Amino acid sequence: MLKLKEGCYQDKTNSEKSLDFSVFEDAVSYNVKSKIFTVSFNNFEHSVRLLKGNCIEILNCARENSVDMVFADPPYFLSNGGITCHSGKMVSVNKGKWDKSKGIEENHKFSLEWLRACQRVLKPDGTHIIYSIGFAMQELGFKILNDIIWYKRNAPPNLSCRYFTHSTEIILWAAKNEKSRHYFNYNLMKELNKGKQMRNVWEISAPSSEEKKFGKHPTQKPEELLKRIIIASTKEGDLVLDPFCGSSTTGVAAIELNRKYVGIELEDEYLQLSKKRLENAIKTKEINTNFIKRIL
């Protein structure tokens, strides 16, 4: 066993078979012998790994400068007892204990902690794509590259009729620091936009029913959105990390686009959903690959 820092140990025989991101097979926290995570899914052939645990603890024990891109969709802390519309029905906005606010100061402290943990594992020229945590990112020295507006074609109506209907989300694209030389697939983005420079307003529908056939996450993002984000800011073979992976839409997109993937999640319900989606994505990719080989 190789000791990396207090409370973090790495098993050199297992942790580096296919991922640049060191994923420690055994760890102790202070004087209590317990793993800081468990491996919920592991596919060496396709470089896909799903971990159960606290992302801050895991990332603080991971190798620095080992990840090409982080996509993070953290808790919004909006579970406040209100109502919203889903499939034409009035439903509660409460998503679970993980989404309940602990107050402005504690919420900001949490943002700083997990952002700092993500920042240390990013490669010097890596990028971080995230929803609306701009102030904390600036405090930590990230270089904000763009804000992207995701316009939802099929956003649910506002039931109270006292506000404009909410139909957008803000995505922040940032580099590790001011010295970073980030990767941007400009030509492909232009090609996808019919020969014109791609703008920072993306019109993409919410997840389809097909994307929810194994179950759904309350803040699930569409595969089309994640695919565009990944191909814009990474190359094939790059490692994509999602510290709040939920239903692993990031992983599904990464598999299809030939990227490595590490997802971290605390909730068993969503880990099980992620496993089903990742297994299906790998199976579909293998079927498509074999079909192409047969016809060539």
C-alpha cells in the first residue's frame, strides 16, 4: 500500500488499470478503518467507473491533475415545500434531503469545498462545466470562459400564473485557472451549427421518455446537452468526471463519444439507476461496433 496523504491510501495493483484518475481501493479516515467509497460499477474495457461516497472526501484523496473535464450539476437547494408542474400535474418541488438548504453561508461553504476538490484533480488545461456557481468559482481562481444559456423547448408551465415561465438554465464553462490553455472544438461546433459560429444559447428539449425508461432523476439532464458539452471541450480518450452523477447522463454520453468516465453519487436509488443506464449504453455501443465491423 502506498500512503498518499493522511487518511488516503492507494492499492497500486488495482487502481490504475484503465483510468488516469486514481481510484483508491482501500482508505481509512482518521483512526476509523472504513472505506471512503465503494465501487458500484466498474468496466475496465470501456473505462467506466461508478463510485458511492462523498465526492469531496473522494476527490481530496484522488491524484491531482488527473481529469480532463469535470461536469457538475450540484444540489440546487430548492426543496422548500413549493409546487411545480410535471407531465401536466401539480407536484412538490421537494427532491430529497440532499436538496434542502442549510442556509446561505453553509450552502456557499459546501460549494467552495467541492469546487476546490474538483479543481485539484483537474489537469492544468482541463475545464469545468457547471450550473450557476460563479461567485465561488471566482473566489477559487477559476477562469470563467463562457456562460451558456440552455433554453428548454418544452419547459413546464408556471402554475401560479404570477411569474414568467421558467424555461432556461445557466451553464458556466471555466478553466482551472488563468494560466490554463483550454481545449475547444471550434470547427466541430461550427459544423454542427450549419457553418456558423455556435452561440451561447442552446435550444434543447428536456430529457425524452426513452431516456427515462430505467427510471428518472428529479434534475436529470438531456443526453443531447451532455453530448454537446463533452465534444466541445474534450477529445476522444479524455477522462470526464461527474461528482454528482445522479442518473449518469454524463456517463452515457461519455461512453457513446469514446471518453473515459468516473461518476460519484451518494444515493443508492440513483446508483442503481446509473448502473442500468451505463450497462445499456455499453451494450448498445458494443452492438453498434460489431455491426460496423461486419459490414466493413
